[in-house]
Amino acid sequence: MKAKNILITGASGLLGRRILKSFNEVKAWKVTGTAHTRPAPELTQVDLADLEHLTDFLDKARPEIIIHSAAERRPDVSQRDPEGTQRLNVGTTAEIAAWAAEHDAFLVYISTDYVFDGTTPPYHVDSLPNPLNSYGESKRAGEVAVLSACEEYAILRVPILYGLAESLGESAVTAIAQSLLDAAGSTAVTVENWAVRHPTLTDDVADVLRQMVLYREEHPTFKGIFHWSGKEAMTKYEMALIFAEHLNFEKSRILPDNRPPAGAPRPKNSQLDTSSLTSIGIAKHTLFREALPRILQGEEAEKI
């Protein structure tokens, strides 16, 4: 039987908005999105950390598929507030996983490359997790909660994301562009050149998720851990040089900082191997340079 009732948590977020848009394009699906701190008329306001309220909501919504994208995703915030991060990233995930298992719902949990320590890339779906910071630890604990509760699940790990944003600061990638704009009157701006990232467009992740759900409709045994990522490896400094081309910012004024970034420890290179999806024909890649003109149309406030 093809599932038609789909729930997307965190549908007001950077990734969640694109998932909601992509899934709404499948007319046979009834798609519900939730939000908490950024409500919108098209979304259902739910405090996912209120587990009693969450369970009541799930009982009424009765989703057949849950895309759980809501999370505290900022490593430095997670490091400062581990308890709050645990409530949302672990407690909420465990509650959703338990409900999904009890009601035979297929749960898709969005995780992160930060479950790895970045010392031995590329990381495969069966590579041993070893998170370096509270954010990575909480997302790995969320994975374990899903694996412990559910038989019908998919865990999708993704790296640093960027996309159409309510403000450039919403993504750590487009925040680089904001730093160049803020430095317009300065002599130079210094950008981190230590960690190797694989910036990934949220539209691509949303499209891959839609492909995964459609694939499961035709292949009911489809489940497991999967990875998706952009193909291009670059540091934030290298991203800044590309942003500079679009912002008329002199590249000579951008200086590389070759030290590890301050704050929560980060993996140096947590490249994800995506062959578990590409081998079955699931893929969507947009090159970084190709995506930027659309992303940088002002502080692109594409509202839900």
C-alpha cells in the first residue's frame, strides 16, 4: 500500500521548508508540516520537546511516514546548552521513534556527518561513529534511539547545508557571504581555512528524501542508514573566494585562517560516501557556483 499521510517536523527550518515544498509537489500525498518558534499559517504549531503534547498530536495526525528534521543543529549552541539539545535531539527523537514503531509508521531521521570525528574520510554508512562535540553526540544518540525502537526506518546523514534562507545568517555557509558584506568598509576579512566541508544544497537533500519515499513505495523492504552530500570539497575560505565573485568583493582582502575554529570542536574532514543511494539511482547534485546566484538574491526571504 502506498503511504499518503506524511508528517515533516521542523518544517519552518532551513531544510524543513525545502522538504515541505518538495513533498507538496506529489499530489497523491497529504503532507503536514510542524513548527514551533517560527509558526506560519500553513504549518501546525507543536512544541516537540513537550512529549505529552507531541504524543497527542501524533495520535491525531496518524502519519504513515514521518520525516524528522527538527533539531538543534548549531554546534556552539549545543555545546553551551547540552540539556536543551538533549531534550530536542534525543528525547523528542526517542518519543517519535517509539510512536512510529507502535503505529507501523516509517520514520526518516535526519542526522549529520558530525557523528564522525573527521580523521579517516570518506565515511561509509557502516563506519564507526565517534562524535567530537555535544551536537554530534546528541545526533548519534538520536540515531541509537531510532535503531533501538524501529524496524522500519531510514537515517539520512547530511553535512553542512545551505539554501534559500530567511537571512544569510541562517546557514553557516551563507553566513560567510554576510561576513563579506559586513566587511565592505574594512581592509580585510579573515575566514577559517582548516576544516574541509562539502556544502550541500537543501533543495538537493529534499529531492533525495522525496526519491527515497517514492522508492520505498515500490520497494517496501527499503530501509537503513544512508548518506547524502555535495560533491565539492572546500574550506570556508575557499567558499568565501567564490562568494566574493558574486558580491564584487576583492579576493585579495580575504585572508585564510589555518587554525581550527574556536568553540565546539569540529571534525577536520567528515566526507560522506553516498554510494548506498547512488547505487539504486537516487541522486541530486547542484554545483556550488550554480546555486549561488539564486541563493544570493538579497536576503532571500522565500516565505512559506
